[in-house]
Amino acid sequence: MKRNRPGGIRARRRPGFGLAIVMLVAALPGAYAQDPTVAQTVPRTIFVGDRAVLIVPVTGFPGQGDTELSPEQIPYSPDMDIHRVAIERRPGGSRLAVEFAAFAPGVLELPPIEIAGEVFAGLTVEISSVLGPSEPPILAPPALPLAVPGTALLVYGTIAGLVLALLVVSMVSLKGQLWLRGLLATWKRRRMLGAMLGAERRLRKALAKGVAPREILDALSGEFRGFLSGFTGENCLAMTAPEIAGLGFPGIPGFQSSGSPEAPRIPGSPEIPGTSRIPGSQSTGSPDGEFLGRFFDRCDGIRFSGQAIGGDEALEIIDDLRGFLLALKSTLNRPPVPAGEPEQTEMVSAA
């Protein structure tokens, strides 16, 4: 026997009514709880201060493109900075992405996030610490300022430059002084040699103009003795012919004094013009003391004997002087022979 409800309305069971109620409740805005089995962080291990992303798969967000909160809509958290919150729609499904950087270790809970009509609450992340369990949480001292790019190169380059400068100064102060002195001495000798060649040309012109040969010979002797004084550093003005012949020419390769063995002749060098006219002279192609002794012996013999001298004989003496000066000039222009290597010479017999 069935019992009727008041009013004559009979209650009937409707199987689809409960399902509709459930679907309607699910469609209403509500809170989303994190499922730890599907949520993940990138990177997996997060340390204090690291920037990371929490990714939570979600459903029920149709449409295309990402839904992102503006900076003003991002919720505040005292334990972290939240930089970006977005619903990212991918072909494999939608997901919630939260970019953050935490400042405290442990399990931290994110503040409730409301986006696209949904509220996501209870989201947590685990933050690791680089400190061990027994280490006190004390801040490290301030780091040293970063160096400007190229600072190391500048510092080491400056040090290398200073060392090189010291080496150069040391070389100049030791061997460099000797080299510089030799260079200055060679330059001075070339100047004196040029001046003596100029004097020889003036005397030759004066002889051609009719000046007395004896006056030419006196001037020639004085000029040549003064040249030798400056060239050798000895006072040749008061020396006799044998004393001048015994002088040495320091720094002149191949020079032989009158007391030395026969001077070698440099291959390919010309003979001294006019020396064959001096009785007993040896034409070697290099300046030597033997020539100087015989030259001044002949020149002083004519000057102090009172004998007459012709223009041709005076010209011969001038030619002899020019030949000596040109040979001396060729010797100065010759490159120096390295120490320990003998000069390639060939002996020439006496004329």
C-alpha cells in the first residue's frame, strides 16, 4: 500500500538530478588544492635566492593564449618575491606557472592566487639551504668588488713594462755607455776627417792659383798635425816624424804603427795613391804609421832644409795626403768585425 504525500504530490526519484547538482557546484568558483603528485618545480632543488618556477597542471580552462596577472594583481608574500603568475595553455593541457624567488628555507606556502575565475590556495614549495644543519645562519661578509674587464691585463702589462724598462736602463748604463761612447767618437772622427779633406781641397786650389809651394807645404803640415792631434788624442804639433809614426789609432781596424808587423791589405781595397812616390813606402790600402813617418820625414826635410820646392812636388805631397785620408775614410765606413773572428786579409809584399 502506497502512502501519498500531502497535497497529492508524489515524490519520484530522478537519477540525473544529483549529477547535475555536482556539476553545477564544480562549475562555481572555488579553491584549488595542490596535488603533490602532479605539481613540480623547475629546478627540482631550489636554494634560497634562486629563481624557480612552480608548475601545476589544471583543467577546465578552454581558450587560446596565456592568461597572465599584471604586477599589481600578483599577491604579496613575506617569504618570497613572486615575479609572474600565468595560466599557460599548451597542446597537452593547461597549467599554472608561478615564477618566484624565496628568501627563507623550509616548506613555504604561497598566498592564495586568483586567476581566470579560479582561486589556487594551499600551494607549497620546499626551499633548501646551502648551510648545513650545524652551521649558524650568519650572513657572509660583503664580497669584494668586481674588477673592470682588462684590469688584470693592465696590471700585469704594467709590471712587464717596468721590468723591461729596468733591463733597458741596465743595458744602457753598462754596455750601452761603451756603445754610445764609441758612436760619439766615430761621429767626431768623421767630422774631423771631413774638415781635413776640405782643407786639402783648399790647399790644392791655392796651389793652382799660384800660391808659393813652400807656404802650401807649411800650411799642409800644420793642418795635418792638428788633425792627427784631434784624431789620436796626442799632441802631434811638437812631435817628430818617428814619434808620429809610432802613434796608434785606437778603434781603427787594420791600422799598424811603424813598430808593428807589415799591415795587411784588405781584399778589394784600392792602393793609396802617391805612396809609391815616397822612397821605401809600402802601399797597403790601409792607413798605417809607416806612411805617416815617411810623409812627415819628407815634408819636414823640405821645409827645414831650405831647398827649393816646385809645384809638381808639392802636388805630389798633397796627393799622398789625400790618398791617406781616403783610405782612413774607407776604414771608418767598414763594418766592425765581430769579436773572435779574424779579418779576411792577404799579405802584400813590399813594393
